[in-house]
Amino acid sequence: MPALLRLSDRLAAVVTLAGKAAGWLAVAMMVVIVFDVVGRRFFHTGSTMLQDLEWHLHGAMFLLAFGFAYLRDAHVRIELLRERWRARPRAWIEIAGIVLFLLPYCGIVIWFGYDFAERAFVRNEGSMGGMGLPHRWIIKSMLPVGFAVMALAGISVLLRLVAVLADRDADGRGRAYLMQEPGVHDDEATT
């Protein structure tokens, strides 16, 4: 199973890179918001472009961070039930959720999101008011990109879960695989 874990780690590295980019987008968004608020409050200047940029950055940040949060097990779950289960049933339920819900949903959003962004590009769509940001296709393209990152996170978790199920000692090492950060394996964790 080391090959599965290595592949999972590679996918997790891509997702982590997207998550770090989302973190930097948060910093950029805060700077834009402060600049906009100070300009409105003290200089009585308003900018539709800055307001558009705020929600563009927020949307991109959210979409890029979504997969990273899943990879780090930060999404909301029914912990009351989940924490009572052993590693094997928990892994099977997570696999079912990934295969039956997460990956098909990501595929649908990527498929229709691509069309959504492509139409905006072909039409040279911009802000509705005419005073905002042009090239609306840039933010619309973040929809399929963000869900592609989410799908990569799902595949990474799926591979780790398969490694857990292939492990005979599901309550020992198997649980450790579920709880460790991507990229850290038992032989490294004990040193």
C-alpha cells in the first residue's frame, strides 16, 4: 500500500498548494476591503470595481479552500455517530460518500461550470453595472477549478482509505493512516 499512499500524498500536495493560494487570496481580500472602506469613509470615493474584486477574491478563496478543508477533515460531520465507529466501518462509509456523492457531484459541477465559464468568455461578459470588473469568465472559471481541487482531495482521501482497509490491523495502524496528515506515514511518525 505504500504506492497508494505516495499517490495520495502527491494529490494532497496539489490540494495543499491550492489551499495555500486561498490563504494568500484572503490576505489580498483584506487589503482590498480595507482600501475600499477607508476610501469610502474618509475620501468619499466609491468603487464598483473594488466591490467586484472583493467578491471575486472571496469566491476564489472559498472554492480553492474547499478541497483543502476536506483533506484536513475540517468539514462538518455527524461526530456523535462517527466517533463511535471503528476505523473499518468509518472507512467504508467515507468511501461510499466519496464514490456515490462527492466525485459525481464534483464531476457535474466541473462539466456545467466549464460551460458556464466558456459562455462568459465567448460573450466577453463583464460586470452588470458597466462600472465593475470586466472579464467575468475569470471568476466563473474558478467554479470548475475549485471543484477539480475538491475531486483531487476526494481521490486522495479515497486512496488513504483503501490503504486503511487493506491493512489487517484496522484498529492500530489503519486508524493512524486516517488520522495522520498527508505525507506522514507510520515509519516516519514513530521517529
